[in-house]
Amino acid sequence: MVRIMCMGAGYVGGPTMAVIAEKCPDVTVVVCDISQKQIDAWNSDELPIYEPGLDEIVQAKRGKNLFFSTQIDEEIEKADIIFVSVNTPTKTQGIGAGRAANIKNCELCARTIAKVAKTPKIVVEKSTVPVRTADSMRRVLSANGGDVQHQILSNPEFLAEGTGIEDLRNPSRVLIGGLQTPEGKKAIAFLADVYAHWVPREKIITTNLWSSELSKLVANAFLAQRISSINSISALCEVSGADVDEVARAVGADYRLGPHFLKASVGFGGSCFQKDILNLVYLCETFGLHEVSEYWQKVVDINDYQKDRFAKTMVKNMFNTVTGKKIAVLGFAFKKDTGDTRETASAFVCRSLIEEQANVSVYDPKVKEYAMNEALKYAGCDMGEAEKHITRSPDVYEACKDAHAVAILTEWDMFKTLDFQKIYDGMAKPAFVFDGRNILPHAELTKIGFEVFAIGKSNKPAN
């Protein structure tokens, strides 16, 4: 019986291993982490992350062929395949600070495997990492593993939070990269056989190590590029009288482009897009490709511009001051159907509003208070000021009561069906709506009495 271990019980490791356990009943899967608190949560009825469909899988498979443990050394020795799915944050200091990924955790995992394993393992790099990280891990394994020869593979994840389980069950592709040696190809085939339990063989793509690592960075960079492209056009639409949704529809109808990732918004977030682009920027700089580096940096610059522009639009249209005014922020997660707040646009908009001395009331159906505070800190918010000016409301209508404005910053479906007449009646007048996701019925809101401002929509009467 094949035994798989995963080092790291976070947003990627947990769901990925759960689906492998679901689809491979003949495979034993053990998710390990150094955090007892994290493992306790995975073994409880309240999982540490929210992802639609995840809870049902864990409940069905836990204790059968899916296990969660802190016994890392013991599980390394038992495993045939070891996935490394640990955090690789952007460096905050030193060489490459603000752009380069810190792969310390990957190296530590490799050193632990080399120290503990007495038999050869297939080590699978699952974390999003710079190109040639696998080579660094391979060298660590080789230098510290004695006579034991491990194989290193790259198997990047292509998950979108909120649809992660569906993405794992029905992937567009599975990418496996390895050394093009007989041993490396054998390791690739072994992992491919695991995925072949449910993934058609034609969707399992095999490459060399470096192509696999770079493909993940490039995929996220291209997706983010499309978002920044349409967001840049949203600014032009607002001053020209065009409608960004109509433009996106017309552009997306071209089969060469397609409609995906052409939805204008307050800006992209999440753990991958910005981190991976900055990683790509640093990589290009390292190789002396300065023009290429500057090109990709602009994708991030436009995203920052969009968040800042949205906050300034709010202040400008509320008579150039929000001091002392209550503003209801609906949505704090970086996207719907997740509780993840990493790089969320909401945190940056809230920071700007707090700097303007607004009183911000936040409602989000899934985000925990600690996650909100961490995101605000990351966004550079003065937490002393935040304590005075921001509150988290457990009820959406309470968040909006007595507010001067409502800002939609996450596209939760529930926000589309709110009783806006009730919300309007309880607000200060004039009542403003700033739709950062373009999900609300703007004409209906205007008829109720709201002053509505939306991304990429002109507030001027059409000629």
C-alpha cells in the first residue's frame, strides 16, 4: 500500500491530501505539521481553513486513510512519497526584500528528511517556489542523506481558493517535473500513477524540474496580468463614459482571448498572485533581464493603484472628507467562498479610510477577527488607530446601520440579495454605495435613493 506524507497542513497541503485520500482509497495519507494547534484543528469538527466541500471529505476519510499528526520523524520513515507544502513568504529584509521568496522552510524540510529517512523517498515540491529551488533541496538531500538517494519532483498546485476542492477533483492539468534521468523518470511515473486514480492521463503533463517550477510562476503572472489589464481600463471607462463590463464582454468574445479573468474589481489579492509576480520580477533582475522585470512589476503597480484609487474615489465623492463618518465595509476576504485575508484589497482600503479618520464597520461571513487584524498589520495599518476606528460586526444590517456609505469589497453572493431598502432607511443621508466588485443592481439602488459609484462605470449621464 502506497503511503503519502505531507509536510505542512495549510491551505494547499490539507485540501490536496484530503482529495488524494478521497480518490485513492488504497493510499494512506498523513498530513503533518509542527503546530499542535493546527493539527488539533484538523482533527476537530472545526477545520482551520474554510473551503467548500472540504469538511465533508475530511469527515468521511479521517481515521480511515486520512490522518493528521505532529509525528513528523515517524511519518517520514514510513512514507513512500513526501510532499513539501510549506509557506514560502516574500522576504521582508535582506537581499531581495519585498520581492524574493524565502525558501527557508523548504530547506528545513529537506534537511529533516535527509536526517531521518533511512530508505529512498520521492520528495515532491508542492510549495510555490523560485526556479531551481528543487535543485537546492536536491543538493541538501544528497549532502546529508549518506548513501540514501532520494528523488526530487516539482508538482505545483493550480488551485483557486473558493473552488479548490473542485479544482483538485477535476483539474485542468497536473504538472509533474523531475530530473530526466532513469531514476527521475521512474519517480515521475510513480507520482503520475497516484494522480491517474482519477485524472485522465492526457491531463498529466510531465516536464523537467525547471520548466515545472517556472510554469507555476508564469501561470499566476499571466492571470494577474489580465486582472490588472482590465482594471487599468476601468479607470479609462469611468472618465470616458464606457462601461467596463461591456468592454470586457466584447473583448472576451474573441476566442483568442476568452472571457476569464476580465472582471474589473478593487484589485486582486490572495497568497499567490502578488508573491509569485514579485518572485518573477526578482528572478528576472537576478539574471539581468531588467526590461522583463520592469514589465511584470507594472502588473503589481496597477493593482496597488487600483486599491488606492478606490479609496480616493470614496473620499472624493463623500465631500472630500470621511472624518468621523461610519463606513460599512462588506467583505474582508480577498474573494468569496474563503476566509483567507492574505493580500486582501479590503485591508488596504480600510487602512486608507482609517488614515482619513473614518469609523469602519466590517462584516464578512467567514473571516475571523485575528485574520482581519493580521491583514491590517500587513497592510501597514496603525493598529492603535485601528482599535479606535474599526469594528467587526456579526450582522450585515448592523454593520450598515447609521453608516454614511456601504463599500462592497468581497463578491459574496449573499450581498446581491440584501434588503437594500432596509439598509437605505437606516443610513445617514445622502447614502452612498461604492461597489468594488460590480455585483449589485446599480439601477435599482439609484431608484431607492443611493448615490452609486462602481468600478469602471461612468457617473456622468450618457450623451
